[in-house]
Amino acid sequence: MPVWPKSFHVFGATVQAARTARRWRSKNSAAPEQERAFAELARRLGATTFWRAAGIEPAMDYETFRRRVAPRTYEQLSPAIEQMKRGAADVLWPGRCAFFASTAGTTEGRAKHLPVTEELLAHFQHAGTAALLYYVARTGSRGVYRGRHLALGGATALLPLPEAHPQRAFATTLNGVFAASQPAWEEKHLREPGAKIAEMTNWSAKLIALVEHTSRLDLSLVTGLPAWVLGFAEELCKKNSAGPRPVRQLVELWPQLEVFMHRGTPLAPFQPELRAVLGERVAFHEIYAAAEGCFAAQDTAAADLRLMADTNLFFEFLPMTDFDPTRLEQLGPRAVPLAGVKAGVDYALLLTSPGGLARYLVGDIVRFTSAEPPRLKYVGRTRLRLDAFGERVNEKDLTDALVAVCARYDWTIVNFHVAPIFAPSHTAQKRGRHEWWVELRPGTVATPTGPQMALALDAELQQANQDYRARRNGGGLEAPFVRLVMPGVFQHWQRYHGDLGHENKTPRCRSDRLVAEELAQITHFARD
């Protein structure tokens, strides 16, 4: 990169980060930004056939919108999206849409296609730039703009959708959406690995190409899912292990490497390994993004994230105490805007966006740590909770418990899944226990046993979750059972589902035994 683009980027980042910091210091700035986003989105959505029929009018106020428009799931919007794929105009958003984001499919096990309009691409461009500025503003470091930025993710290629025939429509991954939203200067001066490698769909071949290509680069940022970065780093260090100075950490290969920007999955299970392979001085920076939009980014050294209220998305929050997927059409008035949230409460996230979504149930559960400024944590998925016995255990509870136990014994987590086992009962009350499937990294100092881990997990969950503790003490929930599986089991499961190298992630838990039974087939465990 010539010197002047580097200096230009650093100067621009300095100015923009200062503006970001000033906005952070402004009291109650998020609520007016959300009001402006709502007014603009209502104006555009009110000009479409679907949303006019659903009750949206271009100049309607929020309270009318809240009473009149019901929250909706993807399944309820799917017929309208199919019309858009076939070229119909003005369905969920003004104009035609021929570009769709293929979601991860973690919950249902199958991909969904969400419209990506020009306005949504503009949102991703704004939010993606802002997310990195959050890092600069909170750390004061501008060195991240002095090197190249490597994005590890699913293939960015645009794949034709055959169901759109005779019209033309294309789908891509979230990584592809981010790539398509990049301004030309960023694509030229910062982004790696370049279109040819980024578009590759075979993950094994892509990994080889990535290692070869990046060994010659000067990187300052790496972004992607934690598990991908670990696999990539392992291959990279292996390639550069020969010679008098073998590479054991990525900072040895890339002295300017400053930050790992991660998304898509909780970092905690991977953090010790990532710290070891990246290097002690590499910072972690988290963003909360999905195919529907970019929602939040880290603005302090703490683990919570600041909601990005000024990127043309409108957020609402439905308390999980009111959440009932069978009664969504009645729950609209129970949702609150950003101005009505309370810290410590779990909410289902509802989104209205320039992608043609209104009061869309994203499927995520979030918990605010602060209402002003608005900071939150991702807690789990609405459909991926353990509540078969009234225990109300979410993904965060399970992850935190396993991370705490493994840290105590110096065990390293590769992957895990938790499912219910139902016990015979002569009463109407459901009884049973949780079955943990856990894969650990080989070579631990103290070899764990299933019963040992089960005892420790049970104690952690009882301390952290009062509903779990009440069910355990009441006898409706028996002690958990842990299966320690051989290395490679979860990778085999991903290959079985065609997920290796894509945006898909193994569900941490399900209220049924779908994933557990598939793991049982892979490992040949007999069910107890």
C-alpha cells in the first residue's frame, strides 16, 4: 500500500473516532436516533403491498404501529419473499430485489433467504465502518488502519437461486453481504483475501489458498468466527514451522497484527486458545451481526456491547416472560422500544429494517446490562432453550457453566451440545435430566471423566440459574449426564450437514433430541 492511503485512512479514522466518542458522551442520544429510523422505515414500508395490508401507513406514529402490527417470523414472511425472488416489485420493500442473504440455519437446520436491498447494503456499509471505529474510539489506537484486514468467512460468491426462474435472483453468505457493502477504497486498500479466494466454496481448498496467500501479507486485523480463526491459525503455524525461527503465534508472522474482530458465537470457550495463538498484545473486539443487520459493537473493555441506534434499524424488545411463539399476533403491545428497556431483563429481539422486515422476530434473546447508554449481551436463541422441565436454561447459562468448569481444571473446549432426556413418569409432570455432549482438546494435564464434569456443571448451573436450582431441588430435574466424545465428532456432524466452512454453527442446546440422536449415531452411543 502506498504511504498516502495509509496516512489518509489513519487521519480519517482519527476524526471519525473523535466524533463517535462525542456521541457516546451525549446523554439520551439513542432514543431520538431510533425515532428518526422508525419514521423513515414506516414511510418506505407503507408504500408496499404486504405491509399496507398488514396495517402500516407511511405517516403512522409508533403507538399505532405497536398496537396494529403483529410480530412476525420468517415462516410468516416466506411467501412474500418467494414473490420477491420471482421478480415481484413493491412486496416487502419498494422496488425489486434480486439479492438475498442465506442465513446460518442454526435453529431449524436449513438455510433461509432474507432480502438484501440497496438500502440494507448501505446499512451494512455504515455499520461495518462504525463497528471498527468503535474499536479505535475505545482504545485510542489507529494502527489497525496501517495494515491489511483479513476476513475469514463463508464464500462470497453470488449463487443463482433456481427457484427464481424465469427471473434472476442470487444468494450469498453474510460474509458475501459484508463484502458487497464495502466501499471501493476499502476493498482496494484494506480488505483481504481478494475476490478469487473469498469466492471459493470448498473450505479445505480455500484454507490452503488462504495460508499461502496471507503468509506474504502485512495484516493488522483478522475477523471471523473464533473456530475458523483457530483452524486457520493452526494451518498457518504448521506451514511456517520450519526454519531457525518457527512461527508459534500470528504476531510473529504479522508484527502489525493488532485486533481480532469476532462475531457469530460466544468467545469464551475459545478465548484461551485464541489468546495463545494470536499473541498477548492482540486485542479482541466483538460485533453483533446477522444476515438481518449489524446490531451492536463493543465500546468498552467489558464483554457487553453498545447497541448501534443510528444505522437505520429500528429495534423493539419483547420480554421473555411474555414470549409465546403460538401467540405472537397478540404480543405486539407487549414489546417496548429502546426507550422502554430495563437492565437485567431478557428480551426477544424484534427488528424493523430497510431489508423489508417489520417487527421481525430475529430469534435472539438479549439482556441489557445498561439502559443508558444502551449496552447488551447476547443470551441465546428463542427456539434453542432448555425448558422441557421448567428450568429456563439458555445458551449463555450453559456456555458460562462449561467455561467455568473447564477453566478450573485446565480443560480446553472444542464444542458441545446439551439436550433433554425424558424419564418415565406416572404423573403428568415431566421428569428427566440434561445430557451433555462435550468434545475437549486432547492432551489435558488432568484427564476428565463424565461424572466429574457432570457434578461440577450441576453446581455451576444451580448457582447461576434459580429456575434450574428450583427444579433440581424439587425433584423434577435429575443430575446431568455428560458424554465426553472423541476428537472430531462435531466436525463430522458439520460435514454431515454440509456445514463445514460455512456460517453454520452447532446448536448449543435444543428442547428436542434431534442433534443428540445424530451425535449418537456418529459416536455409536447407546441411549441410557
